[in-house]
Amino acid sequence: MKLISSTASPFVRKVRVVLHETGQTGDVEEIPVATTAINTAPEARAANPTGKIPALIPDDGSAIYDSRVITRYLDARAQAGLYPAGDGIWRMLTLEATADGLLEAAVLMVYEARLRPEAQQSPDWVEAQWGKVCGALDALNSDWIDDLNGPLSIGQIAVGCALGYLDFRHDARGWRTGREPLAAWYADFAERPSMQATIPAG
């Protein structure tokens, strides 16, 4: 299999952590690309019509894209159990969606600063995105700690990668303040070998 990737992408990191946790890193060749929302790498466009990464290309040459689809495929392939059976799946998918929503807002903040001319940037829009991040953080801190402290799951991996991205790109915002349970959970989770092996760069 091939993974169209970037070490700076938090959505790629989710996939890479799952590969580590499920023992599949040796089955995948990573194809690193330099791509942005306004300058899409041809490899990303060829694998995903929207040009977004990550994209996974199994040995049959087809393409699987969107991190949530890829991680579920990899979990099924390894029979790893990162997604619970029964009705618990809906809560887990909601936790994963909360983390991904946080990430989407945090990434848009970076895009605003990096990809738009300074005169066209909107501080109000940036703060609105940060408001979404904070809403997700508050919910994770108050409503999801029991889930985060349970057996390893895709929800934990998604949240871990989301918080890691905040440290990577928005550290000055101090997301830990007033969220001690979430901060304590992340301090432990970030030490997992899979997280240490996938620390973002770039």
C-alpha cells in the first residue's frame, strides 16, 4: 500500500498512529508531498479528486481517502478493535468527529495566516475558529474523559492528534488552561510510542 502524506498534517498523523498501533507500518510506503489548499500536489489530486490528504492506495491501485475512512479500513484490515461493536460505535464516532472538528478549525486558522495576503486576513474569523476549538476542548474536558481513559480507541487517537496539533501550531494559545483533566490525559497519551514516532515537523 501507499500513503500520500505530509508529516505536518494532523489528519495524516491519525493514519500513521493507527498504522503503528495496529502493526501495519511495514505494509505501507509513504509518499510525502508538499501540498496546500491553493497549490495541490499532483499526487494528492490523482489519489483524491478534492486533492486532500491523506489518501491510501491499496495494492489493487484503488484509492481510499479521508482520514476517518482510512483509519476504519486499517482497523478492519488488522482486526484491531479500535472501533467498538454494537451501539457503542456511535459514541466513538462522535468523539472522533469532535476531535476532527477541532482540527478542521485549527487548520483553517493556519491557512488564514499562511495562504491569504495580510490585508485580506480577518482576525474576527480567526477568533471564530478558535471559539470552535475551545468549544470542542471544553466538551472533551467535561464530557469525554471517561472515554479517553478507557481502552485504546480511534477516539483517543483522534483527540491525541488534535491536541498535538494545537501544541504544534497554536501553542501560544495555552489550550491547557482550565482544562486540567484533559491536559493530564494528553500528557500520558503523548508518551505512547506511536505518538512519539509521529511527532509533526515542517
